Amino acid sequence: MRGVGTSRTGAVYSLAPSAAAIDKPAHAWKTMLITLDGPRVLVDVGGRRLTAFDPAAKDIPDQSEWYEPKREPKRPTFGYIGLQNHDPGDVVYFKEVSVQPLEGAE
């Protein structure tokens, strides 16, 4: 898991940094749970919370590159899910990807 701050595993890319994930060998599977609860984004890896992002927070860094997401307090409530890996030389496999509604959500 490479990268630092707002571009490493578990971060909300360029918007919210993540804590460092527990180190595992490169070939070991890791489980990531991403929870979208209204505008909030929570990211857990290996059962440990790495990121809690609230788009209404006052400490969101300014957009510095054209390809970074727009800084909007009202984030979309629907759209695509993007899984990415962009570190040169890294190889990533996705074993299972699933989506389910939150319990009690409309």
C-alpha cells in the first residue's frame, strides 16, 4: 500500500487522508468496507477505520490539480463506483465487489 495522506489506500482521493493500514504481505488479501451514509464516507480496511470524510468539514484541502474531484459541499447521491490503482508497478486484483443498502435506509 503506497502513497501518503490523501492518495494512499483508504483515502477519499485528494479530499480526506487515511490512517496507515495494517501492513500485510503484498500477496495477502485485504478487506475494505466503504460506507456511504448520506454525504459521509467511512473507509475501513481489515476492520480498522482509516477514513471518516464529511464534505461539510472546514478543513478540506483546495483542489490543486485538474483531475482531482471538485470541492462541493453537496456530493452526488448516485453515480458510478470507481476502483483504482495508479502507483507505477503495483498490481491489484479485486476478488469480490458488492453493493448493498444500509440497514434502515430508504
